[in-house]
Amino acid sequence: MIKSMTGYGRFEGVVEDKKILVEIKSVNHRYADYNIKVPRYFGYLEDKVRVYASEYINRGKVDIYVAMESFGEADKQVTLNAPLAENYIEVLHELRDMFQLRDDISVGSVARFSDIFLTERKEEDAEHIWEIVKSGLSQAMNDFVEMRKREGERMLADLRQRSAFMLDRVAEIEVRSPKCVEEYRAKLRARIEEVLESTNIDEARILTEAAIYADKIAVDEETVRLRSHFDEMENILTSGEPAGRKLDFLIQEINREINTIGSKANDIEVAKIVVDLKAELEKLREQVHNIE
């Protein structure tokens, strides 16, 4: 089953005491290129997300966004900067004594100095946080992969249709090629008769010239290799393995054989077929560039 490099998956929900949002999207790319964004307090998750994603994604430019916030118990705690608080109280006592003020120093009055309080995130177990994130990531990845597979099915049908069309055109070349030799032989005979104005023609010479011409324009090897390449394409498409890079290479080989046929062709009908093959191959190439 081939897969497209374009896909999208999303999960949003509550896992245990965390609200999780995971989004995965990808577009075409020659290699696997990951852009991962996680909450800044959980930077260690980035490598874990990348390793997890690489088990499902072989190629494409992939953006993965992970957001998380506490849904239940607060994930922050307040602590006291005791030395600073003590210093504030000492200064207040000094102020009281210096100006003979009423001693109304209280918790409330000291608490007005907000910098004596420190807000810190609670220490959370890294593996536990990863398990929570992985739960949401897994569901988003399932949607993402399924979308890629659906796109891949449509691509598979299109590739097979285009391959069948090209093979039909190759068959036309195989039928036309021998006729070119017969037509050349007939034209050669006509020219010799016209020049010599005689029916006393060296048949052996005509056969020799026709044989040389036939060898020059013969495309049997090229058409055989083309059919072999299309057979290999079907094997790749049904292998269940990532197919994109292999198909890229195969398209180059198919293009080489078509170009060789075009350079050998000394016939307008074959030349027209070669043009059709090249046009269809470009469409095939564009589709292959979308495959993982």
C-alpha cells in the first residue's frame, strides 16, 4: 500500500489531568524533515516525538505541534523567599523605631511585597508526561496515516491507469517498427528503379541496405526494457514498502528508454507516439513526487 506525503491528523482532549492538543501535517519533501513544537517546559519531549513519528513517517516535510495544560490539579506551586522576607521585616522594624510608628506589622502588610513569593512549576515525572503526550500523539498519528493511505489509494489508481496507457502506446511502437523497415525497403526499391530506369535490380543489395536500416532503427531492446520497468513499478507499488525513492529512480530509467526510442525513430508515427509517452511520463513523474 503506497502512501501520500501529504496528510493531516489532529487530537484534542483530556488525558488524565492534562488537556492535550496535537496537530500533525505534512507536505512533499525529498527527505524526512521534522519541525516539532512542544511546550517550553517540556523540551525533552521533542526528541521523543521525533523518534515516535519516524516509526510512521519515512519521507515528507512534517510539522508536529503539541500543546498541554493542566486541567485538574495546579501544576505550579508558590514558595517563600525567606531571606528577602526577613530583610523586609527588619527594615519595617527599623522604620517603626526611627519614627516611633505604631507597630502594626502583620502578615498582610508584609505580603504586599510580592517579590518575596516565588512561583515555580511542580516537578513532574518525565516518563509520565511522555505517556500522556504519546496517548494524544498516537490518536493524531492514526488519523494522519489513514489520510495518507486514502490519498495513496487514489494515487495508485492513477499510476496504474497512466502505466496502462503508456504500455498501450509501447505496443503501437512494437507494431509500427517492423512496418517502417518494409516501407523503407519499398522506397529504396522505388528510388533505385527511378535512377537505373531498369527492373534489373540487385535484390541482395536492397536486402542488405534494409537490414542495416532495420538494425539502426530497431527499438526491440528498448520496448522490452520499458515493459520490464513497468512490471517493476507494479512490484514496487504492491510491496507494502515506502515506494517514492524507488519510483523516482524508475521514472528516470523509463525516460531514458523513451528518449532512446525517440532518437532512433525515423518515422513520423513513432515520433508522435514518443511525444505522447513523454507527456504522460511527466504526469507520472508529478504523481510519483507525491508518494512517500
